[in-house]
Amino acid sequence: MTSTQRIELPDGVRTNGADPNPWWANSVVYQIYPRSFQDTNGDGIGDLKGITSRLDYLARLGVDVIWLSPVYKSPQDDNGYDIADYRQIDPMFGTMDDMDELLATAHRLGMKVVMDLVVNHTSDEHPWFQASRDANDPHADWYWWRPAKPGHEPGTPGAEPNHWGSYFGGSAWQYDAKRGEYYLHQFSKKQPDLNWENPEVRHAVYDMMNWWMDRGIDGFRMDVITLISKHLGPNGEMEDGEIGPEGYSNVYWFCEDGPRLDEFLQEMHREVFDGREGYLTVGEGTGIDGGPRDEFITDPRNRELDMLFVFTHLDIDHGEGGKWTPKPMRLTDLKRTMAAQQNAVASHGWASIFLDNHDQPRVVSRWGDTTTDELRVKSAKALALLAHLHRGTPYIYQGEELGMTNAGFTRLDQYRDLESINMYHQRVDEAKVESAEDMMAGLAAQSRDNARTPMQWDSTPYAGFTAADAPAKPWIEVNPNHTTINAEDEVADPDSVFAFYQRLIELRHTNPIVAAGDWKLLDPDDEQVYDFLRSLPEENPEERRSLLVIVNCGSTSAHIPHDAAELIHGAVDASRIVLSTTDPDMAAASLLLGKLSPWEGIVYQL
Ligand code: TEU
Ligand code: CA
């Protein structure tokens, strides 16, 4: 099935309030991090030709849409999330011809292509920013410029306009000697925030988006799009917040979900998407909890975005010092946050479902069990089943379908990510809020580089990411476990994590309950078994068609909890096992005995 086909739903069934059965309800998206996917010219960095050469693998997996992390011209301070020219491909990744070929090949194989859109900020090397450094240039007001704090010499320590700290460490303000003022950067100092209050900025962005849509791409994943409207005082004041132990206040309180966000997103919709069809928009919902704002932004009647990435479920293992002081996850916290996300968009709007991306550690290392390879495979399948059976559009991050694990780095010089390196220095050397040992443990658990090691294609020295005799080594170390975890082996193995993902995707393509059924959490208090019900109404309410989903999220066996047991009530029919991580006979036996084996996950038709 290709992504433009829609499955037939029973009469009267709606996937959400306004648009009956949008095509993405039974689609699966695959995220590619281009620099770590496939190198073809031996420079140790993945490229567009590499992606094109692997599209048959993705077609075989069965995904409908691929999302490319940024491939635009960039000095690569933040691996391409710092864009210097939105209309050029970075030479490191290839050429515009390579991009066109990728698009054409993907479309031929029935897959859509969504590009990353990074417009909260540009690179400081973007011509708009360079022009803005001159206070008399027409671009003077395209960024957030502020003078030094009154009574301070500009550019001297402590003269920043306020105490806001950047996400990537240090002040969120950078002094520019040419302009004699400071500019705001929520992320690195090479990522100045664009001033969305300025209509010229907005229209320049919409022009660029239309240019890409007209080239044939199928939509955008919008980087930190919920940070574009800032909360300003009546006279443009930027209020400082409480100062934390590292010496900074939180810039995001001032930038998250600002007062003009809906207006900007609706304007973007009018200017770019109205009149187009078959596209997809997904916004990174930084600061939007699963709640009324999620519903509002994704409700098609409001003409903003198709869906958001909400992060509340990925914060549950962050400790007192945030992500760098991780704590064990509690399954009841996962249920609570997921339920809030699911319920927020139950009648209007739509959810995206994800456990991994390029900013997160690998979920099998994070919440699964990697102590043995057997448990790794079992837990990777269980977590996949858990995610993909929710209501919403699932996203797979490259390598997740193989059960790829965290990087296992033990030295700071193995890390490449500026966030990891900057935050180490800020927390260990400068603010001294954490010991070197603790911070290294925090990085090992939470660093973004865990997701960025090269894709593991085969067991050759550089995992097939780049040739074994390539002139340059991979830009970041390959995980040594590629000798046992790799695509070549898994594609050939019917019991692999890869094969299980194929079945999950197939199920979403063909089963209307998976695509459109409503979602109801069962047994909210159970700390080991995650179970829920998906249902489509029939005319006669007694004939509701339902799928019961039960997943043992632990490495010991577990009793089937109360609510699920009541629904099964003793009568088990093996032919109604729709999908399971164990073989169907074993799954049926588990249901009958009321006891699941370690990481056993079952979808059972009621
Ligand atoms: O990330 C946005 C974001 O909110 C980050 O703080 C993210 O949660 C962080 O990386 C986790 O510590 C987006 C992109 O996904 C990320 O790769 C970029 O670095 C960032 O925006 C700036 O463009
Ligand atoms: Ca390359």
C-alpha cells in the first residue's frame, strides 16, 4: 500500500473531528539523520546519495513517509540545525540534483518526503543575520537585538541584557561588537533567534517554504516551532526569571507558546498550505503539554498543524538537575503522560507517537533491557508494539527498527554534540553543580550522541556506513555492537526486531481499529504491565470491535492485571491473536494462564 491510499473505514467512523480519515492516520514516518545514515564518498559523513541508495530498504520496511533532518547549507555548529541558506544543499550532503533524485526515487517507491524546517533561528552566517548586524540595514529588525544592561559597559562580563541561559549552556545573549548590541539565541550562539514579530521575516519564511513545496516535497517537520512567538511586556520588555544554580534563568519560559503563536501558524497555513493536498506538517511542540493547547493547534478546523511532537513522556526519567541527572522511569508515569497526550486529541486533532529521535537516547537502552541480546530483542519488540498500537501517527527513528542501543561512550572526547560538551563544562568546570563522574554517567544515559552513531548496516569495520577502506573515519564512532546488531542480519531473520516492525507497519496499514479506533487506558496503577483498549464503534454498541493491547514492560514474568483479565474472562481463542512478540500459541497460553513472559506483548481481538 502506498501512502496516498486510504483504508476503508466503516460508515460514520471519523479519525478526528473535522477531516474524515486523513491519510496519515494509517501511515508510519521514518526519520533519517543524514550525517549518520549512509556515506557514499568516503568522507565519513552520510550524504543524500547514500539515502537514495537505501530507499529500497525503507520500502521493504514499509514506511510511508521519510523525514530528513536538515541537509541545507550550514556551518554545522549544531549538525545542520543552524542554516546559512535555506535554498541550497550543503556540499557535505551533495547537490540539489542529488536532492531531486532522492525525491523522485522515494516517490517512485510510494514514499513521501518531509523536510526539516528550522525557522525559529538561522545560522549567524546566514546573509539575513550578517545584514542585521548593521543597525541601518533593512534587516536590522530581523533578529532580537537588545542593548547592554544599563550602567554596564557593552561586551563586559555581566553586561548581558538579562540572565537568560541558552539550552546549550552559557548566556542566551551574545555581544556583537559591530552592532554594539546583544542578540538573543535560545540555542548556540551561532543560532540567533529570528524576530517573528516582523512581517518581513514571516513572509521570507513562507516564500522559502512555498519554494520547497513547489519543488515537490511533501511537508515539513518544524523545529521548535512553538518557540517563535515571545512573551513581551507592554513596551517590549523581556522579563528575567528566577536564577538557578548554574547562574541562569530559563529562557524558555519567555519563548514557549507565546501570545501570537496561533496567529503565526494560521498565517503560515494560509500562505503555504491552503489549496495543497497530500502533505504533512508536524511541529516540535517544545513546551506544549498533552492538553488543550495540543488539541487546539492540531484541530484541523483551526488550520494550524496536522500534529505535534509532545515531550511530556520523555521527561519522566529526568531527575532534579534535569536530563543530566536521570532517575529510573516509573511505568505509571509513562501511562499518565501518554494518557494525557492521547486524551487531549481524542475528539479533535491528532497525535504523533515516538520514543526515539535524534535528540534522545535509544529507547531500548533507556527503558528496555540490554543486559543480554535476547532481552534486548524482546524489549525492543515490546516497546515498539506499545508505541505503535497507540492512536496517532508513529515515527521510527533510524536504527530503532534494528533495536540499536546507546553509544556506550566513556570519554568526553568521544562526544561530538555541542550540547553534551558545553553542558559538561558548564556543570562540571564552571558552576560545579555535578562531579565529572556523575556528568559522564548523565551523558552516557542521556546525550543526544547516543542516537547519532552511524546506522548499522552490516558487520564490516564501519558497519557498512562507510567503506572499511574509506579515506576518512566516520565523524562519530560506530557502536562496536554492529557485529551482532545490523540490518543485513535482521532483514534475513524472520524473528528479528526489523521483521517485527514490518508487521507493525503492515497492521497499521490494514487494520481500521489500529488506524482509527479510540484509545482507553486500562489498569493505570500497574507498575509492570501497560494495557489499553482500542475500539471502533458499531451501530449496536454491544458490537464494538476492540483490540486489547497488553505489554509486559519488565524482564520478569507478570500477571495480567485486573481490567485486562476481566475483558479476556477466561475464554481465549488463539486465532484472535492479531500480533504478539512471542509466537501466537505461547501468547494464547499466556492469556489463558493470566501470566505474561518477560517483555511479552500481545494484541488480542475482543
Ligand atoms: O530541539 C529542540 C529542543 O527543544 C531541544 O532542547 C531538545 O529537546 C534538546 O536537543 C534535548 O536536549 C531541536 C532539534 O531537534 C535539535 O536537534 C536542535 O539542536 C534544536 O532544536 C535547535 O535547532
Ligand atoms: Ca559523504
